[in-house]
Amino acid sequence: MPLRLEARSETAIEAAVNVYSRHGPLLRALSEAATVDSRIATAQRAFYGRFDALVARVLSDFAKTSSRPLADVEETARALNLLNTSYLLDSFGHKSRVTREVAVQTLTEIWLGVVSR
């Protein structure tokens, strides 16, 4: 696996981990509010949809050089983003459960397992 792919993946994940480690309780509150407020839910779906589209574009680029292309790039992007969100809310939505370094390492290993298969 090229170091560039690993470094790029880690950098992107590190940015998300930093946001959640700083603002986890607020992001958890917004997530919980989306379950009862349709305006927040609509905005949250649009926000996540933009991330899904971004990750799908990146995965499509990697799939072009993969010997085993993904069955459904858009669904894989959505699943990875949902994994990130759930994991990061669990890790940082209350008192921090893990260090930022552990969260970055964990998510990077999972993402690289998908994109470098």
C-alpha cells in the first residue's frame, strides 16, 4: 500500500477526530436533537450527504486502480461515514473514552482496510 494513501487517509481522519475531540458533547447534543426536530434532522442529512458524496468521489478514484472494485461506492462511503460518526460520538460525545491518537489509528486502519483491499 502506498505511503501516500496511508498519510492522506490519516490526515483526513485526524481532522475529523480533532473536531469531535474538541466539540464532542455539542455534536452529541445536535445528533440527539435531530431525532426530535425535523429542521435539525434535515440540515444534518444535508451535511452528511455532502460528506458521503465527497468520500464516494475519493473511493471512486481508488477503485479505478483496485483489483477488487467496491460493489457499491456510494453505500460504502455512507457506511464509512456512519461508522466515523457513531465511533467518534461514542469516543468523545461525553467524557473522552480514548485518546485522539487511538481514535485516529483505529479509524485509519479500518478505512485503509477498505480502500486497499
